[in-house]
Amino acid sequence: MSWTISDSSLYSILNAMNQTAYQQQISMLRLTTGNRINSAADDPSGLVAVSALNSDLVTVQSAYDNGTRANAMLSVADGATDEISDLVSDIYSLTVELANDSGLTDDEKAAKQLEIDQAVASIDSLVNTTTFNGQHLLDGTYAINTSGVDTSKITDVDITSRPVGTETNLQLDVVSAAQQGQITFSGIGLMSTNPVTLEVTGNLGSVDLSFSGFTPIDEIASAINANTSTTGVQAVASNSVLYIQSENYGEDQFVSVRAVSGTFDTTGGVTTDYGEDATITINGQNTNVDGYDVTFNVNGVSGRLTLAESFVTSAGGSESFTVTDGGATFALSPSVANTATIGISSLRSTNLGNSIVGYLSQITSGGTYNATDNPTQAMQIARAAVTQVARTSANIGAFQDYTITSTQNSLSDAETSLSSAISSIQDTDYALEMANLTRQNALYQAQIASLSIMSQQTSSLVNLFSSLF
């Protein structure tokens, strides 16, 4: 008779111990690295999901960083624009003071003209020195370009935004013409022997003009025109009709004529009249019109145009041009195709103002409209420059607030969501893994104890059988 001792139980215990040790290693690795997935074998589908989410997260973070850099660049431009705004405001104040002709000595006028010259030079200096990463910001480097503009119809173009990667054709139509404020007087002249004093008032100011009896209308027109720079009112005598008009066009322009003494019977008894803005469409969409200026936002293109008087005062006129390229373009979105462009036109003194009233460079000493000799014209130019700089500053600020900041807020939310999703898939659940490790340690200790007991039993049986034989 033979006796056989089976070792299958021993192998089962050893195999269980190997599996427990392996699970202990996995739990300790997860606890050590903080990652639930440390290799593809841990969770193949989870690893694929994490890789895709990590790619999205990196893209979102890059877009956010682009926004931060764009904001930094535009903050530099905005700071310089604020300084230029202060300078053009000072220039405007000086031109108003120079308009007080009789209240200033020649030396005082010369001193104020010198201040204007220095302020204009400071503006150009700021434009030349305002840079970011070696690129000039306010000299037109980041202006949006156009082609096909007929300058006899559209004299100034300032495009502030455009779609990226495509040219945009714009067609401008004058649906109804702009009008001046206008008062008429019919007759060859004053039909009374009594003198007449007229108070003539326009957008720039008021003046009293006195005429003797039977003064012809052409002399009245000449007297009004001699004071146009003071009142903003002009006059034309034609075919026994005196047309007294606001110098410029639009609903903000007006003319008022009142007889301070004597009689002056205007047509229909009208003593005050306002102009009317033109109705302008671009690609069939309405625009905002203020005199000669047109502000629009059409097909992803926004900006401002100044129209020539001959064009804006004739209904039925049409003009087409193309917005081509240029501007500062920023990738603020994870999508490569989704970018934003802002146009920053030049703020040099040769560009501040407009073709209707003139430009800031022309009001310096020796200029066409030097402020000493042309204070009223210089005042209009300075006022136009103030408005232009304010628009540029508003454009930059709006882009920072509504485009960059709002996009970054959205990207920040996306980053939080993506990080949370990655964490839920990849990160270790410490409570669960600690519980698993505790369980595995207990199992391992039990398995060692079982192996020890089996070893003792085997040894006892061997000794027993040995004593029998």
C-alpha cells in the first residue's frame, strides 16, 4: 500500500497570494501617483477619453493665454490713447480761448499757439513710441485695409472689425439726401425805410447784423457770410430769394434768424429750421448717420465713414468698396477658425480730424488753419479730433471687455469642466484604494497563515507515517 500527499491546495494558496500581491502593487501605485490609470491596461477606454480631454484642455489653456497677451497689448494701446485724449482736449480748450480774439494780446495768442504746437508734437511722439513686442500700435500698423474706395464720394474710412480669412464687399446707397437747416426771404431787398437788426444764430454761435432800409438781399448775404466762422450760418441770394442756411448738413445743424428791431418777414413765418440726416444703407442694412458721418455694422464689418458733401446731399447715389485685410487678429477660441480682429487706425496728427473740417496737423504754426488766425476752424478740427480719439478708445475698451474678457470667462468655465472630467476618470479615489489595500493586506496575512498551517499539517503527517514504517 502507498500513500500520496496532494499539493493542489498549496498551489491554490500560492496563486491567491500572487494575485493579492499584484493587487497590492496596483493599489500602492495608484496611491503613490494619484492616478487611477497608470497604463493602458488599467482602463483602455478611459485612457483614450483622458487623452482626448487633455488635448482639449491644452487647447483651451492656450486660447486663454492668447487672450491674456491680447489684453496686455491692447492695454498698452489704451493707455497711450488716454494720454492722446488728454492732449486733444487741451488743444480744444486752447482753440476756444483763442476764439476770444479781443480779450487776448498778441503775446498771449502766440503763447497759446506754441502750446498747441507742442501738444500736437507730443501726440505724434506718443504714436511713434507706443509699441508692444516691437510693433507700433497707433501708427496705422493695425489698421484694417480697404480697396476700391472712391475718395470723391467717401473721404475718410475707419474700419474697426472684419471677418478673418475673407474679403467683404460693401455697397453704400444714399436712399435720401442730407439737408441743411434753411430759412428763406423773398424779395429784392428790405422793403422798408426803417433799419433792421437781425440776430443770426447757428451751431457755432450768434451775431447781430444791422441793415439800413432797402438793403438788397445780396448785401445781406454778404454780411451773413462774413460771419460764417462765428455762427456756422451761410447765405445765398438767387432770383430774388435769400437762402439762409446752416453751413453743414444733418439733424444737429440749425439756423435761426430773428428780427431784434424792424421787420424781416421770412417765408411762412419760419424763424428756425433744422437740417436732416441722409438715409444710408450698406448691403441693404440701415446705418447710423450724423451729418457726413456714417457708422455701421454689416456682415461682420463695423466702422465709420465720412462722406463727401456732393455725395451725401444727392439721393440715389451709390458706391462700392472692399474690406480686404489688416488689423490685429487674435486666436481667442479653441477653434482655429474662430478668431477676432480689431482695427486700430493711425492717431497721428495728420489723421486726427476729417476731410470736411481739416486735420490737427493743419492748426499748428504755419499750418493752413493755424489756430491764431483761424481759431473757429481750429476749434472745429480739435473737436473732431476729440471725438475720433474717444471712438478709438471706446473701440479698444469694448474689444477688451466684450470680446477678450467674455471669451476668457467662457474659457475658464470650460477649463474647470474639462479638468473635472479628467479628474473623474484618471484620478485615484483614495478612500476606495485605501479600503482595497486594507482588504488586500488582510487577505495576504490570512493566506500566509493558511500556508503556515498547511505546512505544519504536512509535516505532522510525514512524521506520523514515518513512525509507522
